Amino acid sequence: MALVGDLKDLALVDIIQINCIGRNTARLTVHYPTGDGVFYFQDGDVVDARFGELSGIDAVYQALRYSEGSFRIDTGIAAPMRTIYEPWANILMEGMRIIDEERAGMIPTTPGLTPVGAIPGISTGTPSGGVVRAINPYQTLVNDLLKIRGVEGALATLRDGTLQAHSNIKTPEKLGMLIAFTVYHGGLAAIPARIGMMKRIAIISGQKKLIIFDQEDFLAAIECGSAVRYETINPYIERAFRKIQMRRGPTGTGVSGPLTQF
């Protein structure tokens, strides 16, 4: 079943809310004057978006800038892949906040996004002054880890247990403190055992597995099924840590070196 309409009658922000509140699984295609945008909903979550060369959350932020175009909603169509892991309400609030602050000249235009009211491909300059929107590298890391097949949840925390980012984790604050406690005492146990620094700890409970990573200046963890083999997902995990190392500069750390598991 398909529903067609025009953004002049129903804005994109309203379309997203309707599909998410209704817990729909559907594909939304919007024909903008500048090109097409495609958005996927899965059980009430925005899980994928494409607009021009953009994908994921940035594609949603870009699309929210336009009020002209026709749309079509096809129900029951699942996303071919997942690029978005943020709650839909957070995405809309952040997207509208960025647009409002750009219009007011409070922040520069987000890199890669068309300024509000501008025509794509034509430079209009950047508003001066204000505060640049910060990007949380830990949330980006969590999002990258969740893209790995078999990973069901992820979080990042400082060594003292201060939570930095999480997704699909129950009681993340408590788990962050538990992870910090586990790594600290695991390190104490490693000294008399003379086994070197523990870089990875796996805890299995029933059908679930929690894998903790010590990145020296921060900790990370993923939740997955107990049947998931670490050797299979390890290359993708290493890639995610290399990316955050590049984002955070020379103080970041990778996952190179021997790993010890217990």
C-alpha cells in the first residue's frame, strides 16, 4: 500500500513523527527540486537515509531544510542496510536546532550541508561568529561498532566510568561503572600473573556476550550473542578504533598489540 502527498501539505518532520509513533516499517521517497531523498523506517525507528551524496543522519538534516517536493510512502519495505542508530526524536530535535541556529547566524553551516535557503552547488558563504557544533567522537565510535553484523549494543566510557556514548544498552550508566571496575581489577590481577596489560575481556552470560576493550585513555564495550566469533568481527572492530584514533588526534589509541581474554 502506498501513500502519496506533497510537503506543502505534510512536512518531512511530521511524516517522520507519524511513521515513528506508529512503529511503521516503510520506505519514504521524496522528490525534491534538487534530487530525490530516500528514508527507511523499521519498527518505528529511522534506520537509513539517503539524499544526494549524503547518507545517515546528515541526509536527514539536509532534507529537513526543504519544504517543497512530493513524497510517496511504501509500507512493509525494510531498509537494505542500517546507517542510523540515534533515537528519531533526538534526530529531529538536533536537526531543527541546527537549522534554527544557522538561520540566526549563531553557528556556521554544518560541513557538507547546504545552508538554509541556499541552492545546492552555489556558494553563499558561512555565517560568522557563534559556536561551532561539536561532534562527539565516542558516539561516532558507538555507531560504527553497531554497524558490525552480530553487535547488538555498544558504549564508550572514560576509565573512571564516566559514560561518553551508548546505544541499545540497558542501564548504560551502571554498565559503564561496572566496565571501569572490571578493567581496573583485571589490571591488578594481571600484574602478579605477569601476563601483560589486558586489552580485551569477554564476559559470557547465557546467550549473551559482553566484550570490553581497554583503549588506555577510554574504554569501550559491545554486546552480542554468545555464538558470535570474535575472530569474525575483529577486523571491523579494529577499523572502528582506528577511525576514532584519527578523529581524536595523537592521544587516541588503537587496538594493536597482544590481546588477553578471560
